[in-house]
Amino acid sequence: QKEVEQDPGPLSVPEGAIVSLNCTYSNSAFQYFMWYRQYSRKGPELLMYTYSSGNKEDGRFTAQVDKSSKYISLFIRDSQPSDSATYLCAMSAISNTNAGKSTFGDGTTLTVKP
Amino acid sequence: GAVVSQHPSWVICKSGTSVKIECRSLDFQATTMFWYRQFPKQSLMLMATSNEGSKATYEQGVEKDKFLINHASLTLSTLTVTSAHPEDSSFYICSAELIGELFFGEGSRLTVL
């Protein structure tokens, strides 16, 4: 069993929809949670970073962490065609100075249709 | 944000040849860089941690003689795939840390014929 499970999708929604992307994990030691966006044939870019349970909002994006359930989510409000990409969750059990050793989910491919 | 540049973005080579991929931090110094491999529709798999001025640390199952990593300066790390074979065809991505945040290169797609 993988330490991080992420539904690969693909997920297709109409423009303006609210998107929910989710990951579950099994390692209780994970303390840092990240969401990356990866466009086709490009490297990932960090969207959100959080280390506590609860919600963190940044513009149209909200990251939610539930450590008791070992479940994290990324919500995208008012989705746009430019949001079409693969979204990767990532988790780390150690200090963020070792972010490069995070465990990544397989990614969920999202398509937002105009 | 900080910029990490990777070159080449796409390379095709014959089986048995070696290929070098460069990863540069353009506007910051990075004592540590990371190399990943990503197969289609799969996650990033960490291959090794590249440390400036010292030997790279390889993840379990990654052949260090196959994937040579050199981090000769604070802005450049190179990954050389030696004696490449078709099964080495993949998307190779590097990243560098700056104040705890990872910045990724654009990736290099290697196709070995």
C-alpha cells in the first residue's frame, strides 16, 4: 500500500465549478502538506503549503487538512480553463528544510471546460 | 518566485550512449538540489539528493553508477544517465530548495531508442 493515495481522475468540470481534489495518507508522522500544480510537460509548482489541521485559503484555492482522518483536500472555486493541469499532493514528515524528500501522490488530472 | 532552469528539455539518444542533464538555480544559490523521475501518469520518484561539494545521496534502488550526479557549484547540478537503455526513457525533473520551498525545473524528457 502506498503511503499517499490520490485518485488519478481524470476529472472534468465546466468553467466556474467548484473542484475538490483529495489525498489520503497512512503515515502519522506526516506533518507538512503541500499541493503542487503541474502543467503538461512542465515541472510542478507549489500552490499551497500547510502544516496544521484546518483550512488555509489563498485566493480561489483552499487547502484543508484533517490529521485525525489522514485526509487532505484542495478546493478550487470558480474554476477556470487555465486551472487545467495535474495536481499533486505531497507530504513530509520532517522539517521543511528537506522538502525535496516529500512523498508525492500520483496526481489528479483536471480539465476545466469553457 | 525563484527560477530553476533545466536543459535540455527534450533529448533523444541511441541505446548505449550517455546523456547529461543540467539543473541551474538562476537567481539563488542552492546547496541542495533533488533529482526525480516521473513516468506518465505517475508520481515524482526521488532519485537522489545532490549536495554541493560532496557526494550525492541516492535513494534505495537507484544505481549510482548509472545515474551520475555532480553538484560542482552552488547554482549547478548535473545528472548523467550513463549507457542509456530504452527503459531509462522517462521525464527527469530537478528541484532546489530556497527557505524551505521547493522550486522545480521544467523537466527533461529523455527518449532512448
